[in-house]
Amino acid sequence: MKNKSPNETKKIVEGLLFAVHEPISVRKISEAVEGTDSKQIKEIIQQLREEYDTQDRAFQIEEIANGFQLLSRPEYHEWISKIRKKTGEAKLSQAAVETMAIIAYKQPIIRAEVEAIRGVQSGQMIRTLVEKGLVKIVGRDEVLGRPLLYGTTKKFLEHFGLKSIKDLPKTEELEMP
């Protein structure tokens, strides 16, 4: 393979970010673009981010779950959600969102604690979230019966556009009705 110019390398990185539907790590990009290293890829991503900002593009590069992804800017989500609703993208129910929020903020957590907070049976909802790949079993508690402990997954971070679980809003920042 011939040597690529810096501009050609940048276009390749941009094409990779455009083509993937989930965050891609710097290491994977570097492996795909022969003759580059992680430092060069990070520099290219930063250049692209600055270009998108300068040109006031409708998309941006976000760092999510230890990878990078090309996403639309938040100010366009209203229109994008209209299209997604029409194409039938699956949404999470209110009960699923509540259950997932409890798990995200309290993880690792057992089912009984989720149910105590929600005030309703949550076993089926937790199973559904596990099937969707948003929640996973992370171990067993040391209490009697050694119940399963649940936590969030990388897919959870991707779904909500979070770099890590630390990026969840602080509970005191959340607006209470």
C-alpha cells in the first residue's frame, strides 16, 4: 500500500467514523489505517472536530464508551427523532427507563433493591433490559441467597451517548417535578 498524504489519511478516518454505527476506538482506527499510530489518529480526530465546529456542521465527533462516533448535534435531534419515529426505531418504555436509571445510579444493585425503590415487581423489566444488552449481571451479592448484582453495559453508554458512567447527571442536578 502506498504512503498516504495527511489529507488522505484524514479523509479515511472521517470515512471510518461515518461508516460505523457505534463508537470506534482510536486503536481500531489506527489498525485499519496502516502506517498510523494512536497519537496521529487522536490529532486527526481533533482536527476534524475543529473543522466541524468552524464550518458550523450539523454533526460532531463525540467521545463515547472509550471510542469516537460521528453524531448529529443536539439542536437537530427534534427533527431526527421525527424520522426515527416514522421508521419504527424501538423506544424504551417509561418502566424500562425508570428501572435502568435505578440500576445506572445504584450499581451494582440487586433486583430486590430495584423493586424497593420502584415499589413494583421489576424482574421481567430487568430481564428485558438484559436481553436488549443495556444491563448485565456483574456478580453476586454476599448476603443470604447470594442474589445477582446488576450493572450497565457498554451498549448502555453508547445508547445514551456517555463516555463513562461518571458522565451521568448528578442526582442533585436532575429536575424534580
